[in-house]
Amino acid sequence: MQPPPITVEVSVSRQDGASVGGLKQQNVRVLENGALRNIVSFRESGRNQYSITYQPANRTQDASARKIKVELVDESGQPLKMRNEKGKDVKYSIVAREGYKAKQQVE
């Protein structure tokens, strides 16, 4: 049986306070327990807010903890670099839940 998709609400903010809107699905990478996951749905839900849904790899319903990591990457898969209007690098932060607990199979 296929596990239900997992949705992660993500907030991205730049250190200088400027908007981070306009990210695309190819700029986001989701890892679950270190394994790259396929994104099923990606939508911008606010100026700096994104809703990402992915299909988990582990089908076991054992109530175990699963770690989630969201990264921003460029076209070559390297960490995304953001620059301000003057061309200077700007740091950014990603806020997302760090994991979830798998469902427990009911007997």
C-alpha cells in the first residue's frame, strides 16, 4: 500500500528582508531521512511561503520518526545563491518542520 503524500509548509526569508517570491519547483529539493524525494505538488502560498507535497519512500507504517530537510538549489543542483540588486550575496533561511511521525498500522 502506498503511504499518503506528505505536505510541508515552507517559509523562505532573506537576511535583508526582501521578498523571496518566485521560486520554482526545480529550485527545491526535499530529502526524507537523507533520501531525495520526488515532489508531487509545489505551490507558492504567499510572498515567502510555499506548500510542497512529496511521496515518502518508506511505506512501513511503524510510527517511526522520519526526518525532513528542505534545500534550495540552482539548475546544477548546487546550493542556491541569492543576490541583492547590487549583486552582493545575501544569506537566506528556510523554515520548515524537521520531520514527522509515520502512521501506526491498525490491526
